[in-house]
Amino acid sequence: MKKPSSKIREEIARLQDQLRQAETREAERIGRIALKAGLGEIEIEEAELQAAFEEITGRFRGGKAPSTGRKNAGDGRAGGEPAATIASGAPAGRPGEA
């Protein structure tokens, strides 16, 4: 038996709400971590910061970050150069090291 379209629309609306809530939780978590790492105190272009996050994503996924069509968009870096501006604002060692 097929579902009526009204039930499908209700399910879609419920799932969209769940997605918004999940994205909010994820954004808040990443934001807290970024602030603890000192990213709130440095000036960096959004495109450059996104490219650095994509590099980090690739590192933790065990390969290269998926291409979004905006690799190093507008930041003037060549394809293989690391984002040095991120590293300069981050602590050098692990937590607890002096």
C-alpha cells in the first residue's frame, strides 16, 4: 500500500527539522572547539578557513578531502601548500604540554 502524499510531506518536514537540529548541534560543537583552539582571535578569509577545514576532514577520513569545486578558492595558495595561517594561531603541542 502506498503512502498518501500528505503523509510523505509530513515525514519530509519532520526529517528536515531533525536535520536542522543535528546541523545546529554539530555547528555548536565545532564552534566551541574552534574557539578553544584560538580561531576566534585570528583574522582569516572564510574561503581559506573552509579550505583548511576540508584538509583536516581529509586527514581524519584517511585520504584527501572531497572536492567541492572550490579548492583553495581565492586564497592565493597553490594546490599542495599547507595553510600556514591556521598553524600560526594554534597551540604548538598537545594539551598539557608546556
